[in-house]
Amino acid sequence: MALFNDQIEIHRAPLVTDDYGKHRDWDNATVVWSGRGAGVPYRRTEKPDEATRETSVRRATCYLPGDVAVDSADRILFQGRAWSPEGDAWKWKLGSRQYTMLNVRTVTK
């Protein structure tokens, strides 16, 4: 496993209601967790047919120390990008130590 040497932050935004419905207010997001972890890209960038889309998807796995609560609408910041969780976080123990693993993705142009 990689060393925990990446600075990782988890941001959470409140759900607000306006004339257009409900949405996340990212201007008022708060940091719910910040610390050292490991952000490990594990697949090559996926690029769809360039004739139909001009974006690509990058995926990574984040390893965090402790029991970190992650919501599906959170944004995870590391390596200079904002990433979105994919699926539920996976918690496990190794002896007396506890860890959280989270698959994330980001869309780039």
C-alpha cells in the first residue's frame, strides 16, 4: 500500500431549495475531513469517442486513516482536482488500526 503522503480534503455542501428546486450550495461548503492519505490512480484515463464528447474520466482510489464518514454528494480534493465518490466507502481494520477506502472519479476536458 502506498504511504499516506497526499493531502486530502473532503468537502460537504448544504442542500438548498430555490425557485428551480434543490441543489448543493458549493459556495458555502465546509471541510468535514482533512489530513494525509493516499490517492492512487488505478486505471488509465477513459476517453469516449471524440466526435460525440470532449471529456475524459479519471479514476482513483483514496486510502484514509481512521473511520471517515463520506457522503455520496461530497467532493474529495487531492492532486489539485475535485473528485466525486463512486459507491460506498469501505471500512476495514488491520489489528488495532482502522482505515477507509473510497473509489473516486473526476471528469476532465
